[in-house]
Amino acid sequence: MCIDEWDYVNGPAMAADRTPGRRDENNTGKTPETLMQEVNTKIRKFYLKSKNEKEVPDFALLNKDEVLSVRLYTGPGHQPINEFLRQIAQLSGDLRMALAKDTSHTFAATVENKIIIIIMIII
């Protein structure tokens, strides 16, 4: 990962035009920790309301690695990660499943179970 991507993922958010579209327009200055707190607050509210529970299990909340994964996917890493996913989509059968689940391959660990997190951030 190049320095620009590393700084983008780990540093404070800054509005910027990225492929595709504009990123972080409403998040300028927010650190990954701040974003994690905000998203976890939304997840707590959503979980407690939709599940009618009194507590939110730890697995439902994002940790910092997950927040950084989402930042990577929604920032400079979007294009190479999507290219990886498109290439996997061209495969079929056991090979497709094995590659998609093998976190030792490029980007498989980054995208593992993170699509739902991206959806939660958008809500």
C-alpha cells in the first residue's frame, strides 16, 4: 500500500474526489476512532431497536481493524479491491469459493464480511 493510501486510511478524513465519486464530504477531520464511535452508536441504536434487546453483543460492533478496512475499501483501495472481486466473480464452483474464503490471498482478508459494515455506515 502506498503512503497516500496509508495516510488516508489511518488519518483524519478529508473531503476528496476519488474513483468513483466524492469521499468524506461529511466526515472532514474525523479520525478512524471517531468514525468507529459514531458507527457503533448507530449500530447500537439499530440493533436495540430491531432486535428488541437490552444489550448489544460485542460481535455486532466494529473494531478498529474493521473501520480501517472500510476506510480502505471506500477510499483509494476501492478500485483494486473491486477488481479483485470482479475477477473472483468470473470463477465458478469450488475454485471460486476456495479463493473467496482464503484470507491469505490478496484482498480476501480485507473484504471478508465487510460489505454489511459499509451498508451500516451509509444508513
